[in-house]
Amino acid sequence: MQVTKNLKNVEITLNFAHELYSRYDCKNLVGSHLCVCPEGFRKVGYSDDCEDVDECGEDAARCGEGGRCINTQGGFRCECRRAAGFEPSPDGRRCLDRRLGRCHREVLPSSFGLERCPASPEGERSGAEVTKSDCCCALGAAWGERCELCPAKGE
Ligand SMILES: [Ca+2]
């Protein structure tokens, strides 16, 4: 009886070790072992355990205004507001702004803290719609219906 019980314990220990080793990149050293957490995980204190990094908790605005950050084991993804014109990037870690709007080369002095863009001349409304990044990478100062300011150069 005693032998069976011990064997079971050994088995459990081995199973646990196997899970630990495959999940946490552990390496056997002489008389010891070393665990390095895989990407997206970090060590829990001084233990050999690794826990998921909550990327969304660290930076809730990670996906930008176009989406919501969803934490996953070993990573995160962005749930993008497609209906509003935002698409996930190929790696799913950003929301790309695919909205189209007019590009403004200048911004009028702000009033009551609101940026104002000059009204476009009649007829310019059609055909001249671009994405915000195309606008801001060119000569734009602000973009779109709501006169969203372009980031300062180098941002
Ligand atoms: Ca994560």
C-alpha cells in the first residue's frame, strides 16, 4: 500500500514538473534548475513561478481610441471598433485608423479650449478624403470632422 501511495506522489510530482518545465522554459542545471519566464510572462517574486503580464492593466490606452485592450495569457490583443473605421493590425496589437476625412493644413486659434479647423471651400468636400496618418505625415496640422490635431513631429 505504502509503495503505491509513494509512486502516486512521484507521478504527481513528475506531472507537475513536466507542466512547469514546458510552460516556463526551465533548464536543468547540476543539482538545481533555472527558470526563465517566456515572453509575456514574469516571475512571481523569487519563486520559479511565472505569471501573465497584464499589458492592459499597465496601459489601458494601449490600443488607442480605436479599440479596447483584452489581456490574454502570454500576450494581449486589441478589439477594434470596426464600425467606426478602426481595423486591427496584422499582429492584433494595435488598432489602425482607417477613417477617412479631410486634412487641414492649419488650425484656427482655439476658443474655449476647442480646436477649430477652417471650413473647407465648397466643392472640396468630395474626393479629398484621406486617413489621419496620411494627413499628418504630409503637411496636415489637423484632421477630420472634429478637427483632431496631428501629433507633434517626432511623437
Ligand atoms: Ca497578458
